[in-house]
Amino acid sequence: MRRFDDQTVLVTGGTGGQGSSHVRAFHAEGANVVIGDIDAERGAALADELGARARFIHLDVTDESSWSAAVLAAESAFGALTVLVNNAGVQNPPALIEKTDQATWSRILDINLTGTFLGMRAAAPALRRATGGAIVNIASTMGLGGTAHYAPYVASKWAVRGLTQTAALELGRDHIRVNTIHPGVIATPFIQEPAAGATAAIADFYSPEPFAIPRLGEPTDVTRLLLFLTSSDASFITGSEYVIDGGLLLGPALQAETA
């Protein structure tokens, strides 16, 4: 028996570099998958690729009615919803706080923070109807420390941490676990292409060479951790934070030739 047979998983940002990896892995492990995204063309193509146990739903994570429709679609298509992955997120173009306009600030927080809040609010009753389940919010290592030029993104991910722990306290007695994953620099278009309004991608000025594991992370690295946290193997874990960054937050590693 596969780990997610007879379970239904909703993944936001499900067509992106990390999101599509998560969707494919849950599907391979037996889950019914609901791909939530604003990119209808890519979402429909991914659902068609996966077949009968996959559905695409147009989901704007900042819109309450869009969330209600997504949860209803998941339950209508497959029955009980058992897993929510709040994966959708955007990065701001780098700028000093004093150069950051309010529209940029609001957009980043609307998607990264309010979208996560609305998702948990919409999904909680469905997970309760399923007699339990799991929520994982994808945050960032930028939510664990300050990062110059990325104030909106940093603020949004710090806030997701507190939101996650609050939800874990509120939902634990309903057998709903809520945890956070903090990826470092993962090889996806998110860091390999400039954010909207930016002239350079994060990958253009970041090198993993100084760190303990001197490579970029891969989406599958995050996916494997996500599958564990949403499975019965993690049934005693809630309100926890998991860093997956190759040692980025540890700082530069001692090089072998200098040891």
C-alpha cells in the first residue's frame, strides 16, 4: 500500500518548480491531487498528464471565494480532503525598505501571508470533516533571519511561522497537524529567473560553494521532507519548523584543505 492511497491533497502553486514536484510525488504515492494555481494552461496540462486522480482548479490564494471553490472542488471530485500544502508564494524585487513602495509590500504579503491564512481557514472545516489530516506551510530560510533588500518577503515568511504555530494549537485536538518547511536556495525558476520588476535573479549573485553542502537544493529534496511530514510517520509532529538549506543558515563551512 502506498503512503497516500485514498487521500486527497490540495497543493497551491501546484504548477511551479517546487509545486509540480510535490504534486507528482503525492500522485505517485497514491493520492488524489488537486492542483491549485492561477496558470490555467500549465495546470490543465499537468492534470491531463497525471490522469484520473488529478484535477486542476483555478485558485487565486488571495481571494476567499476562490479558496471556497477549491475546497469544494476537492471534496466533490474525491471525497474527504486530508492534506493542504500552502506552497504558493512570490518574491519581491530587491530594494531597500525606504525604496519599497506600498503596492509591492501589499502584494507580497497578500499572496505569501494572507493566502496562507485564507487557505488554512478554508481547509480546516474540510480536514475536520475528514476526521483529521495535515497542513504544511512552505516558508523560507528568509523567515528565520533578516535579509537586506527583501523586507516584504522576509516579513511574510516570519509571519507564516507564527500563524503555523497558532493553527497547530487550535487544530491539534481535531487531529489536524500543522507544520512549516523552510527551504533555502532551491533550483527552480523562483530563484533562477528575476522576480517581477527585478533585473537579476537570486541565482545570479548566490553561490552554494562556501556552505556545508555545496550545491543548490532540488525540488525533490523539499518534496521528500513534505511527504514525510504529511504522512502517518509524522503523526506526533505539529507546530514544528524544518529547515532544508544545505547548511546555509550555519554559515560558511570549514574547507577540507584548511582543516
